[in-house]
Amino acid sequence: MAISPPSSRRIRILRDEVSRKIAAGEVIDRPFSIVRELLDNAIDAGASAIEVSIEAGGLARVRVVDDGAGMAREDLALCWRPHATSKIESENDLLRVSSLGFRGEALSSIAVCSRLSITSSTTPDEPALRTEVLGGSLLGIQEGPGKKGTVVDVAELFYNFPARRKFLRSVSAESALCRSVFLDRAVAHPGISFRLFADGGLKISLPAASLLERIALAYGQKLDAPLLAESAAEGSGFRIRIVAGRPELRRRDRKLIQVFVNRRRVAEFSLMQAVEYGFSGYVPGGWYPVAFVFVEIDPGLIDFNIHPAKKEVRFRNLADVHAGVVKAVRAALPEAGVSRAESSPSSPAARFDFPAETGGGRASAAPRAPGWPGQTFPSAPPPEGSWKAAAPGSEIRYLGQVFGVFLVFELPRKLVILDQHAAHERIIFERLRAGGISFQEMLFPLAFDASPDEEKRIEENRQGLRELGIEVRRAGTRAFEVTALAQDLVPLPEETLVEMIRSTGGEQWRNALLARAACSLAIKEGDTVDPVTARELCAQALQLPVPRCPHGRPIWHELPEEMLRRLVDRPVADRAQRDIR
């Protein structure tokens, strides 16, 4: 349809059905938005048990059942209308909101873009009332079977928004988003029992528990309760509670640094940085700790009324809260039995042991990098034709790290400057190429979409991917899931892993994939390397069959003693003469 040129356009008031759809799109953009809003309502209603059921990733149905206060007939007649809420009455109430919901937009937005039914009862003895709304229009209210509490059933999301449906992801991807929101709410409310069903099967069951127990249970294979510790801190108008993991639970991403403000999960980067600062000296550079931060703050000191989905929060006293988080984190570490000396980067106990990491629902595993406990380093000469910078049995003398990337060693009659990333990258590449794969099943499969060309290449090379340590299965049209990974590949960031799989195919793709994996897993420029680890890294590098990284860059450069002497105009003397001197 042609659009009128700007000169002929006139300002007009949008029709209600248009403006309501625009408003709905701000609050409800995917199935997980429905799960989020309905869980908030159930929690605000005082529920002690909540069940969430999704079908087809929430595209076909989202159903939330709670045993909360329920709604009377007059409430059911109003609850689905725009800005209908029981949580605030005046503008002053916006300054002191303590409930999860308060804007009165969620149910009305859901009602506009789905087939909505609500069954509710305020007492266990009287019949329940059922209201049905289709496309924002009330169909009626009638009595029906039910028990105390509320059942909200949302079917055929975006049935009247065909353009919006085209932008939704695969069923498995939408299901993963729904699970994530479910866990956010469950972690923040450990006193409520939660159950999640997907396509008729029970996926997650979380009975009421303590905060630490809830976190350990919610993240299953990722976290063990004995490796978690609690601490607290207080300030003017706020209290902070921290559940922190021991440093050996550290990860390559920030997914398990989670911040909750008045029981809402927020993306407040300043407080995430506070967690990292609190762990400084305990976790090596390039790694991130595990910590769940719960801030209970006077509602008058924050403002959630800046985003329709309440994704953002403003603090009046952010600096004070930041300091409180740092204090609570540092208090949690001694509770976990950790001392700074035990985990100091300069301590042999902390030598880049690359502990188990469990990102994106993956099972525990770790690469055997330099410093891995129990690893031995060969002292025999390398195979014929390989390079070797020192004679067999010679002592490696580590001199230090330069510019955050070069490791400097003294070997007999020469100085070696080693690129720490390139050397580690080649070590990992050779190990991956050697095979001997041990798979780890993923707690939650990693879902992703593919273009038609990518889909064809992935199907053609699924067996090749499995031989490299990546188990992929089809999850729908142009949709796949990673269900298991080789132990060495578990720490890969999800985005890198998916991009690698999508680029499958063509000549030399196996080596290219392994090279990219090795590059992602290797220690990075700027990572601090302690002397023990540096010495071990050099020892392994000396045994490599090729002195270049998988991308062709040299691993090291050597400066013979004679060259160094000439540079400073010192006479070149033979070894016997130097020994006499």
C-alpha cells in the first residue's frame, strides 16, 4: 500500500484498536514476556505454589496456575482493561511501589494479541468464575469449576498479529527464554514452590527452600551447595544479601552474576562490576565469578517506572549500594573457606587451573591447559624435525611478563620471548585435533536458528561435527539444538559456538573450526600469568611440532646471547671463559 508523501499527511488521533496494539507490543513481544508478567501477578497475589505450562515454546499456549488470593467478579470484569490494577491508586504511589507489577498494562496487552481466559476464586468453597477475552473484547463471565486462586490461560499468541509472528524464534529458542524467566522468578522467591511444564512434561520442580538451596537446585549441574556461601551487608535504606560461589566455579561469561533489586532481576552493570571488584585477587583476569546479589531497598530510593517491561531501574544512592555489594562479596569469600593467599594469581595454587565451567546449561568440564592439576610435562626431546629452544634437561628460567602478552625466558645462551596467547592456542589446537572425545550432555540444549544455506551445510556435516565434539540435532524447520559437547569445548561462549556451527562446510572447515575454538579457549592478551604457569606454558610450547599458532603467526622469537652482547658492544666470549670470570 502506498504511503502519502509528507506534504499531504495530517495529524490525527489513532483509533483505539491501533493504539492498543502499539501499547501491547511494548510489553508483550515474545512468549517469555507473558510468562514474566503472569508470574509477577501470581507472586503479588500471595501464592505459595505456582505452576507454569507452555506449549510449542509458548506460541501455542502459556498457562499459569497459582493458589493466591484470587479475584471476585468485579475484578475479573476489569483486570484485562488498560491500566486496571489493584496495586496503586495515585501518582504518589508510583514513588513507593513494592509489588512486582503496578502499571496495569500486562493483562490488557496480552488480551489484545491472544485468546485470553481467566478462571479465579477467592474462597475454596464457592464456584470459580471464568472470563474470556478475544482480541481485546470481552466475551463473557460465567461460573465454572475451579479452586481458590487463579488460572490464566493465554492461547494462540499473535493470532491477529501475523507480522509479529514472523519475527519469533524457533520453538526450542522460545522455550529456553521462558525457562530463563521462570528461573529468575524462582530464584528470587525461594519460599514459593515452582513447577515448569513444557508440552505436557514436567521439566523443573523447585519446592520451597532456603535461598542458597533454591539457587543450587535451580541451576542443577552448574552449582553445588557446598561451593556456595551467603553473606550480607546494610546501608542507609537498603539491605544486601549475597550468595557467592567459590573461585573455582569461575566462568568465561557473566551469566551467573545476577542482580535482583526488590526481587526483580535487573541488568545493572554497575552492580555487576561491584561483584567483579569484590572478587579481584581471587579470580584470574578474563574469568568471572558466580554471585547472586539481592538488594532490598526503600522503594523511595529507586524508580522502576522508566520501562514498560520494568527492565531498568534508577537509584538515588547507587554509589552506596555499589560499596555495599563489594563489602558483601568480600564477606562471603571467607565464609566459603577461601583466603586471598589461596587464590592469589601469584600463588602456585591458583596457576591457571581452568576449573569446571558450565555456561549456557552445559555440563561441567574444563580444558587441560598449563597448570592443570596432575598434568605432567615431557622432558624428552621432541620428534625429529620439530624446533627446540633448549637442550634436553635444561632449566627454564622465567624472567617475567611484558606488555600483558609476552613471556620472557632465559634458556642456555639465548633469550626467548613467547606470545602467551599464540602458544596456548597451538597447545589447545593440537589436543583438540588429537581426538579422544569425551562428551558432556548439556543441561539445557543450546537452541539456534539457521539460514537455508546454513541448514543444508549443517545437515551434510552433522557427523563431521560429532567427530569434532559437537552433537547437533534438528529441532524444527531451520532450527537446531546442541545437545552435547566434548569436554574441551564446554567453556566456549555460546555465541562463538553457534557461529562456528553455522560456518560449517567448505574446504578445510574442520581445521578452521578447531582453530577458532582454540583461539577462543586460549588465555588472552592482558591475562596475568603467574611464574609457575608461565614456566609450564613454555615447557609445553617447546614440545610443539610446529612453532606457529593455527593461524600461522610465530609463537616465539629468540635472541641469542651473542646478538644481545653485540647490541651493547660487549665482547662475545665463549662459555669456558665466562665460567672462569
